[in-house]
Amino acid sequence: MPIGAPYQYINGCLIDWPSRTVNHQLTLAAVATAFITYEDRVKNEGTYLMRPIEVILGNQNSFQPDFVYVAEERRDIIRDYIYGPPDLVVEVLWEKNAYYDLRPKKDTYEKYGVKEYVIIDPIAQNADLYVLRDGVYYLHQKTQKNEIVHSLILPGFAIELAKVFK
């Protein structure tokens, strides 16, 4: 499969992945702004990237998550692409990809050890934070429009949903 193509390879199947809407990009920009603000405050040495960046998880999965973070001590998984699980993944839902982000991609992130998975839903204006514990995701936080998502692996990192959904 050609890396960087306009589709994702999910459980061995090619899935068409059309370009994003303006609303999707604005939501993602708000997440990136929250991370830049966090990084400036705490001088985090990890790496964060926004889509399109290829994350390769085994032979059957090549995803382009909306936002990823890889801790400094795990930077060796970053080469021309990311080969292995990031520490944090954020996906912004939209009608053409919601099923994949909520089911097979979430299951794959869990299987390969992504420590935190945040799903932001611009239509419902909420976000779910899943945290990996003993190899299984549990819903750590379900937040609504005027609430704040708080990371466990990045103390002090927060996504204020009121700023995301303004």
C-alpha cells in the first residue's frame, strides 16, 4: 500500500478517506493550540504531529490520526513515519469516518498500546478520553461543551471544549 494515500489501511482493508471539512480543521486547530500552550508552559520535550502523518501498527494497519503525541523517551518510533503506537492520539469525528474512529481504529489503538485516546465529536460537542489500563481501554472522562478534558499522561495538559466548539 502506498503510504500517504487518501485512504487508510484498517484491519487489512483499504478505506477511502476523503479530505476534511473546514469545521474539522478548525476543531483540530483548537486542539493544536491547546498543546502548543501546554508545551510553552511546561517545556515538554515530546513530539506532537497533526495529520496527515502515517502511523503504522503491524502489517494490517496504517492510519493517519488527526493528532498524535510521542513521549521523548519513545522518539525512536519516529522515522519517516511513526512505526508503533503514539502515547496519545486525538481523532475528530465527522460523518464519513465516525464508525472507523469509534470501532476498529479504537480497538487497534488499544491492542497496540496507545496510552490515551481522545475522541472529539463536533456535532454532539463533546469528547471522550479513553485511558489504557492493563491492556484495556476504559472511559476515564466524558466531557461536554463547557467542560475540560484532562490528560493523565501529560499532567497539566487540558483541552477546553468551550474553546474547541466556539
